[in-house]
Amino acid sequence: MFVVRRIYVYFMKKKITLFIVRLQKYFTKSTIIIILVGLALLLAFNILQNFYLVEIPQAGGTFSEALVGNPRFINPVLAVSQVDKDIVELVYGSLVTKNSVGEIQNELAQSITVSEDGKKYTVKLRPDIFFHDGIAITADDVVYTIEKIKDPIVQSPLRANWIGVEIEKVSEDEVLFTLDKAYPLFITNLDIGIMPTHIWSKIASEEFPFSTQNIQPVGSGPFEINSVVRNEKGVITEYNLIRFSDSLYKPFLQRIVLDIVKTPQEQITLYTKNTVDAISGVTPAQIKNLQLKKTTIKNYVLPRVFSLFYKQEKDSALQQKEVRQVLDILIHKEDIIDEVFAGYAKKIDGPLPPTSPYAVLNEKEELSQEERITKATALLKKNSWKFDENKNLWSKTINDEVVDLAFTLYTPNTNDLIVTANRIRSDFATLQIPVTIQHQDIERLTQDVIRPRAFELLLFGYVTDIPADLYPFWHSSGRIDPGLNIAEYVNITTDKELESIRTETDTDKMRKSYEVVQKEIASDVPATFLFSPEFIYIHRENFLQTKPVVAVAFPEDRFRNIEYWYTDTEKILPFFIR
């Protein structure tokens, strides 16, 4: 090895000497020295750059994303569609917001003071907050926004959240919220975009949904709308947003381009052709079929609980607890998650999503198909159910009426839920329990099935926030429309604990109450809890974040930390970093 090294050094010296001799034919000795020194400095700089300089985000750059939908209400009071909510998140500032880990923090609010009885919230605004048109944000803007949410003529989807809440202006930079009863989670209500009263006060409530301000709004968020692009038919095809210079958070990105498309396939096409940097809401099936290069795939468990709800009609089969238990036993959740969602979902066994810190992980024993059938059959026979060979059905006489185990299952007509329903039907068929599936669009399903509670089995989901308030979905007061207790569940103990949770501030006591609620619901089996889906977001590898989002409650939450996104970088010495 020593000999080889000497030979290498010898030849290297020969090459360098030969290089210098050749240079002497064209340059003077001093010029050669300057050239060699220059080369040495370049080499030293390269070494310095690679080993000592630190790469940091630099202001500038453009980020693009394709959104599916038709923007109509880029307005925090009216936003319903996902495309509207996405743009609202970028354009509007809120009194409070959530950080990358889902914790509430002040944004437009400088401070929030809560009274001892938990019924009064005094919000003091920051002094350095402005709308995109340069007008300062005041208490009038906050009062106006909340009053519009509460206005029945406007028909805001958020109106129910503000029942029993009064708001009044205390001073130019201070407002007071008064609740009819204490509710610790009320502070999450303040995560609402504030609208400029100097623009919107000129628009009557009846004209609110028709204003052009819904399409090209003025907010106070980190980005402002620079231009709206339409095609020859007047349909919006693109939004161009630029960094708001007076934003509380100084984002690195200079520009955001939002391509507006009609279908998920158009969205995917733009990404695969490198036209956009990111797309959201991609389905597991699409991920499997895409050949993605230089792409980062992010998946977030959403606080959504999808379940098979049981309607316990008087003298019906589902009123019998053992029947609900049998159906619960037969459903193979792991197969649903693997086959329908390609693993992009989390199995659940209770009413709380896995995102909740109060979710109790009651992992049920894993049973083979044969074990499930054996256990379910034994439970039916123990409770006097008999298999009728002539009808090919399980039957039992209840109050002099013969009741059969055969059901109709309703579900929204989305691909994932239709396939899930078919999978459940197959599971029930292993014990010869027939199921007829009815799938309808969500509007018709809501009006004809959910609101009148006209179903036997319903495959459906509800959305909570983090940490999750179960009161609307499981308190007996919500069992009649327009309540959200679609299982019509009634349990005195559960009601008491849910009421306690809504007024409790001690986290240990809340945890104990949630444990009781989950235990009671598990015992009563009003539903089989199936899964919480994951939100899939894909983007180019060159798009980075200094503080990645960890907790996503809703798809638009991916923009919560937009001020930390960047595409451009620069290299500096470590001691220059502030």
C-alpha cells in the first residue's frame, strides 16, 4: 500500500509540474502565481461551503398547488366547500390559531382573559394588525364578523357554535364574549377569520352570499389575493396570491399559485406533469396507481369517526343487544383498512378518534374468521335465535312476532364507503345474515334517511375537533333532528359525564369522565366503530418547512404553518444565524 501511494504522489507531482511548465509558455511567472492562488481560494471556498456553511431558508420563491372545486364563498362566515376553506385559511387572519402541533395560540388577539366562572372571555387585539388594504383591524370588525355568523338570514354553517354567546365592543381594541354557561372549549370558536366591516357593512344580509367580495376578498392573513384568472367562459381557473407585507408572520414564500380544477383526475394530471408542486386529498387507490418521483407523501389521521350505526327500533332485531354484539364481532376492521384504504386509516374501537388525548385504546382480541363465526353463533343460540333452513335466515319470536336477521344498510355514494359497505355485507354473509345496500348522494341521504332516522344500519361518520367534544353526537338531547345523535342513543350516565366534560377545566377529571363515556358506549353497542381515515398530502421534495405540521384536524390545517414554508435557500456561516 505504501509503494502504491508513493507512485501516486510521484505522478501527481509530475502532472502539476507539467501543468506549470505548459502555463509558462503563455503567462508570466507572476500571472501563474495569481492563477494558482485563485484556484486555491476556489478550492478553499468550496471546502468551506460544503463543510462549514449552513443552509437556511431565504425569502422568495413560488409554490403552486392544484385545488378541486368551484370557489364560491372565500368567506369565513359562509365557507363550506374544501376549496373555499383552503383559500380562507391563506387569506384571513383569526383571533386565535393552531400551531404545528395543534395547540391554540393567539394571532390577532394580544391577550385573552377568562373570568373565574368561565363565562366571560375578554379579548384584547394586537396594535399592529391590518387588513390587506392597509386599514387597521378593530373591535368593530370582530363584532361584525360574529354578528353575521349569528344572523339567521345569512345562514352561516357556524351559527350553531354561537348559540348562547353574546358579544359586545368594550373599546376600539377590546371585545367581550359572554356565554350563558361555561364551556372550556369555547376558545376554539375564536379560530375564525375576521372580516373587514368597512367593506362588508355596505352589503345587506340578503345580498351577503351574492357579493363579489366572496370571490376576491380582503383579509388579514399571510397572503393576499393578487389576481383571479378566468377562462373564456368566465370560470375561475387560477388564484394568484402574494405575500402580505404587513402580515404578523413574515412568510418566506413570495407567491402562491392555486390552480382550480374540476376533478381529482385533473389535479393528479397537473402534478404528474410537474405543473404544480402539491396536491391534497389524494385517495389511497390513486397513490397505489401513481408512479411518483421526487415526491414526499404526508399522511395525517383526521379526527373523524366512521361507524356502522344501529337503529334500535322497538321490537326489532337491533333492539336486542346480542344482535348488535354479533354484528360487531363479525366485522373485520383490519381487512377494511387494508383493502379499502391501503393502510391509510386507523382502526378504532370507540367514539373518540385516535387524535384525541382522551381516547381509550381498548384493543379487542384478534380473531380468525372461523373464531368470529363460532363466537357469534354461540351468542345467537344462547339468546334463543334459531336458523330457519327454509327461509335461510336466523329468526326469533319477539312479543309474538317472528323477527328475522336481515337488514338494509344505507351509506353515502362515495367510492370508499360503498366498498366498505360491500366488505361489511361479506362479513355478515359468513353467518348467513343478508344485507341490502342503499347508497345515495349526501344531500338526499341527509334529508331522507339521517334527519328522520329512517334506517336500520347506517354507515356514516362524524367530524370532531381536537381533543374532541362528543356531546353533540352522544348526548340524548341530540337524538331528534336537528341533533347529531343519529343513533338515538340514551344513557343517563353518559349524559351526566358529557355535561360535566363541557364545563370541566381539570384535565384529570375530564379524562375520567371520557373513560366512563367510552366504557358506557362500548357496553351498550349503539354502533360499531370502524376507522378514522388519513388525509394524504403529496408535494415535491424541494418544497420544505422549518416547522412541519404534526396535527391536522381538517384538510385546510395543512396551511396552518404557511409562514414556515420555503423553496429558496442560502448558505451562511453559523455565527450569522440569529
